[in-house]
Amino acid sequence: MNETSLAIPRAARPLAAALAVAALAIVSTASAQTAAGAAAPAPPKKTQEQRKALQEAHKGDFDYLLGDWEYTAVRRMPDGPQKFRGYWSALKLADGQVLDEYRVVSDEGETWYVTTTLRNYNPFEDRWELIGANEGSGLLDFGTARREGGEVRIEQSFGVASGEPSMLRIRYYDIQNDRFSWTADRSADGGKTWLPGFMQLEARRIGPPRSLPALAPARNKK
């Protein structure tokens, strides 16, 4: 026991210790930043004209997904490959966002799983952003996407609300008017390690592209 511990009331000692640890962390961080030099400057903000140009250039990145699809898929499971099938429909909202519903069904047509995703382009970051919504799971399954040539790449979290999240690194490829292919790697440790080829999907079109008009269109005041 030293003089410092005697000067601090017993009830306050855990708080004092925590403050001391925090102070040491701040000093260590500041020293490391000084040693490493000044942080790199933030990239310049995009002008309104630049954002409009990006929005225009990328507004059709997910147009291939619009419409109705039937798919077959297989995923790698500990006890061997698991095959399944389902339906996937997507439509474009009045302001360009893409809303889709992905459904897994049994051979008899019974729904096993369904999720809805909203996709919206962010010109400030030059990327698409996605949020998944399953019943009872909130809005925590966030992802980002970019079109790279003839392919679309997505990285998205799933199952965040459950406390056991996983990540999928998805690639859409061989995109045609009547079909596309989809493959995903999976990580269960925050992206440290990946299981390649965790899931494969083949989709074929069964319905034309669709859009949804404004839900609350502007009206003349009467």
C-alpha cells in the first residue's frame, strides 16, 4: 500500500484507476501519432456537380436485378452441400432506390426464409449502400456495393441483431437480360478469415423489370 492509495477513498479507487488507465491510453495514442507524423488530410469534399455526375453514372447499376426471378442455389455446410431454391423480385422506387425481396421456399412452395433489402446510391462516398430487413431483426444488416465493369461486388453483414453476425462477400457475374450468377464467400470472425465459395446461386428471369411510382406524389393544393 502506498501514499496514493491511502489518499483516495476506497469507494473511489476503481474510478481513479480507470481514469489513470484512460489517461495513459490518451498519452500513448498522442505519442504514437506524433511519432508517425500528422494524419493524412481528408479527401476534398465532392462538389454538387460532381455528386450529380456520379449519381447519373451509377443510377442504373442495379437495373439488371429489376423484375422477377427464380433461382437455384447451393451452400457449403458442415454436413455437406445444401441445395435450395426460391424467388427474387426487385423494383425501382420513384427516386432511384432499389427495393427487393428474396425468398427461399420448399419444393412444395412453403416459405422457409424471406428478407427485404433497400439499395441506395451514396454519391458522397461513391458507393451503393444496402440495408437488410428480416422480421424481428431490426435494421442492422448493413452493406456496401460497387459496380466493377460487368460485375457487382457487395460486402454485407447478416444476423447482427442475433449477436452472432456473419459477413458475405458477394459477386454478381455473367449478368445477362434473362439470367445472372451469384457467388459469396463467408466470414464468421469479422472478416479475419473467409470460407471461399460458401454459396452459389443461378437465377433466371420469370418477369419483366418493374418500378413503383411515388407513394406521396406532389399535388396541386385545392
